[in-house]
Amino acid sequence: MRVMFITPAASKTNVRWMPLGVCSLAGALFAAGHEVLLFDRFRISFDHDQDEIDRQLKASISAFRPDMIGFSTCSQLIHHSIHDVRVVRSVTDAFVVLGGHHATALPELTLQRIPEADAVIAGEGEESICLLADKHCKNDIPGLYWRERHEQDTTKKTEGLASLDRPDLSSRIFKSPVSRKPVDLQKLPAPAYHLLDMAFYTKRNISTIRPFYLRVGTVIATRGCTSHCSFCTESLTFTGGLRHHKVDDVIKTIRLLIETYHCDGITFLDNSFLADPDYARTVLQSIISSGLNHKALFCIQSRVDQITEDLARLLKQANFLKIEFGLESADPDVLLKTRKNASIQQAEKALQLCRRHGISTQVNLIMGFEGDTIDKLDKTLSWIKRLPIDNVSWGQLFLSPGSLLYRQKAQAYLEKNDWSKTNIEYFFSRDHLSDFLPDELKSWRALKLNRYLKALHRRSVLRRNPLPRAMHYFWTRLLLKGKNRWQNMQNAKHLRRS
Ligand code: B12
Ligand code: SF4
């Protein structure tokens, strides 16, 4: 079968982490003998506007003639996927299946709101998409929800199937009685990196492993998480706790990224690379013994309570020179609301430990929890200013469907409203729970946070990169700024003339 995948659009980001989910699905399909093409809308939307993306999408479909099209969905960008499904439907009758975090959280509703789609696969999709491509009986495919289009066919095809007991849907949307199970990562074929525009993803940039100016490749060693933070949906998509890829497979992938794609930076997408310290130690030792630590700089994400003295020493030896810690807030009351089960003292200890070992740190924070105030943001800002941190990512709280906070606080917004661009953008840009006034927050960001972040970034770039490389970065930024200004002037002139 010919299968095409479409990634979600790009929201504003400079980060070039590779979409490993679809690469892994494609790897599984290749191993099962299917043909696969990726329409990487994320990559294409960096350079092209909507009309050009639509044109390219239609052209790819006529050239490849897929039998099945798989969409990776993300809640904040679901309106783009809806648009893309419609574009696809205007040129092909291929079977359209949706997967990823959004479809996993709201499988039936996704099918209801996107009538042009045929099915949803909830959770990790490798096994189920292969079964679907092999034309297995839908009834036996784990995590599958599907639509039967014709009344007459429905009676025939759904005999013995578990139909959902919702009166408005029961005649149309069906759920496989086989519940989904966690994928056995030890048996997974390698992700199909070759489908990606690797020149784009590995272009030297500062944002992927901030503040290091590197050509970065993305790899994943573990899936799942044992924690249940109130805002997070990881355990919904990746059930079954923490699971590992084979260490040999991880090493092979790193080698491929370094030797074939010339990466000098590798970032692990694992939720917490140190969650299983024995496994982490084995990966680190294998990197050291294979000499890969001399060929690239590595970055991981970790919880603050999982780093220890001996792990920090080993990380440094393996050239893991950057760690991102998800702390979310430095206010004890707000921290409680996150259900992170980590303390500010643990965070301080972890950051000091990294500094002693020369490891660069980033703290990831979220603003907008219940009871959050400008005063609390100020306190968190003063706290981070005192600490040895190279970078701070301070985003706004999203109420993601599937999370505890969505269930408790979103008043079923996505269930009650249509998924138009306006509604989706309104919902995900809105501050739902805090006590900030919008203008107060805006000026706090402009006057305090952004100034601090800019200065911190400049300092960190200079401290963490060899001088010629840092200068090269500042020079390319200057050129880009000049180019943008010139382009804006040309656009303004053109507008005045017309
Ligand atoms: C790397 C990453 C990015 C990268 C790359 C994105 C990508 N397309 O992979 C970048 C930096 C671009 C990014 C951006 C954003 N991201 Co992001 N990102 C991640 C992160 C940390 C890892 C993704 C990953 O590789 N996972 C490992 C692979 C194996 O899993 P996977 O991609 O989920 O795919 C599996 C299943 O979901 C499923 N599946 C996925 N797609 C499909 C499609 C089909 C047809 C099928 C059958 C199955 C299926 O099968 C896959 C294999 O098992 C996740 C957190 C996480 N741990 O997943 C957040 C996450 C996916 N991102 C998230 C968000 C919110 C965003 C942004 C909207 C942030 C923003 N405000 O800008 C943007 C969206 C841009 C975009 N185009 O995706 C949320 C999504 C929440 C939601 N409910 O939708 C997540 C879950 C983080 C979180 N916990 O909140 N992100
Ligand atoms: S935020 Fe991180 S630690 Fe918390 S549940 Fe999600 S992945 Fe796990």
C-alpha cells in the first residue's frame, strides 16, 4: 500500500526538532513492505504561504497517488489539520486516518468534527497503522475508531462490532473492542529519517539546543512517564509507564545522525532521560566507549529530582553539556497546582550540581496556573536571576484535552464549540486560571521578562560557543534583520504605489 503522512503546520518556532513520531510510523510501514511519503507541512510552512502549501499538497497527492493518508494532529493547530483534510479530500478518495495527541485525547469528537476523515488511531500508532495498511479487519485493530459511510454497508460490515452507544453517532462511528497497548520499543524498526529534509533540520541554528550554535539531530531513547502533572497528557498517548529502546539502536541512530547527516549536536526528546538511572548510565557509557562523545554535544530533558552527583559526572564525561529541567514555577503554591511533586530546593540543588560539572542548564517554566499573580511571576524571575541558568523558556499554560486541568477547568470548551481557527486560537491563547490582567501581563513581559531573556541569551551565546562561532551567529542575525527591514520597506513602497 502507498501511505502518505502529513505533519501539523508550524506555529511560531525557530526550533528544528525532527518529527520523530511520523518517522517511527514510516519506519514500521517500510519494514512491513509498504511505500511511504512524507508531506512535511511543518517544514514547508517555514517558507511558503497557505496557497502554495495547498498547491504543493495537491501536487504530491497526484504524483504519489496514496491509498492511505495519515495526519499527525496537535490540539493548538487542529484547525490547520481540518483545512488540510479538506484539501486532500478535494483531490483523492484515499483512506484518511488521524493520529497524534489531539486525536488521542478526543477520538470520537475528532471524527465527528472532521467528517471528511475515515478513522482515528489513538495512542502510539506503529502496530495499528501497519494492521490498517495490511487491510486487517478493523475490529481487531487496537485503538481504532472509524466511520462507516453507507447505511446498507454499515449493517453488513459492523456485524459483531462494538458500536459507541451515543445515539447520534452509533450508526456511523465505531470503536475497535481491542484496547490499545504500549508499543514494545525493543522491537521497533529504525525511524525513517531519510524521509525528512535533513538539510533543513540540521541547518546550524541556536534555538534547538539553546545557546549552542549547532547542527542538531533528534533522537529518542525512552517513551512514557511515571508522573502525572496536572497540565500534561504524556501518559494518555504513551500508556504503560517508562519504556526503553535498545541501547544499540540508540547508538546506531546517533551514529547515523553524526556520520551521515553531519550533526554536531544531538538532542534527546525523552520526557526525562534520567528517569531510569541504570538505563541512562548504560546509554552514557556506550556513548563514551564508542567515542561519540568526541563527535557531538548532547542535550537532554530531566526532572530536577532525578539528577545525582554520579550521573552528572557521567553526563559531563559523555559530553552531555545541556540539560533542560521542567520546573514550571518557583512559587510553592503554584508548584502544588502542577502536581509535579518536585521542590524548589531540589531545583536549586540540581542547577548547582550542573554548574559544578560545567553543564549548561535551561529551566522550563509555565505561567498562568490558578492563583498565579504578577507578584508571583516577579518572585520567580528574581529566583532565576540568582541561579546559574543559561536559558529560560517561560510559556503560557495550555489546557490540553486529555489533561487533568482540561477536565477540571476547561468547561468542555472543545466539546461545546466548533474547531474554527478563531475558536481554537482564542481557547489556546487565553489565560484561563490566573489572576493576571491582560495588560499587566503584557507590560510585565515587555519591561521585565523579555529584557532579561535577551541579555541572558547574549551572555550565554558568548559563554557557551567558541568566539568565531558566536560571532558568526550574531553576524547572520544582523544580516537577517537587515534583510527583513529591507523587505518591509519594499512592501510599504509597493503598497503606497498601488
Ligand atoms: C519534539 C516536539 C515538538 C517539535 C517537533 C514536533 C513534531 N511534529 O514532532 C516542535 C518543536 C516543532 C514542536 C512544536 C510544537 N509542539 Co511539540 N512536542 C514535541 C515533543 C517534546 C516530542 C514529540 C515526539 O517526537 N514524540 C515522540 C514520538 C514517538 O511520539 P509522537 O510524535 O507523539 O507520535 C506517536 C503518537 O502520537 C502517534 N502518532 C502521531 N502522529 C500520528 C499520525 C497517525 C496517522 C497515527 C496513526 C499515529 C500518530 O504515533 C506516534 C508513534 O508512536 C512532544 C512531547 C512528547 N513526548 O510527545 C511535544 C508535543 C507534541 N508538542 C506539543 C505542542 C503543544 C506543540 C506546539 C503547538 C507548541 C507551540 N505552542 O508552538 C508546537 C506545534 C508545532 C508542530 N508542528 O507540531 C504538545 C501537544 C499537545 C496536544 N494536545 O496536542 C506536546 C504533546 C507536548 C505537551 N505535553 O504538551 N513540538
Ligand atoms: S510534565 Fe514531564 S514529568 Fe510531568 S507528566 Fe508530563 S512528561 Fe511527565
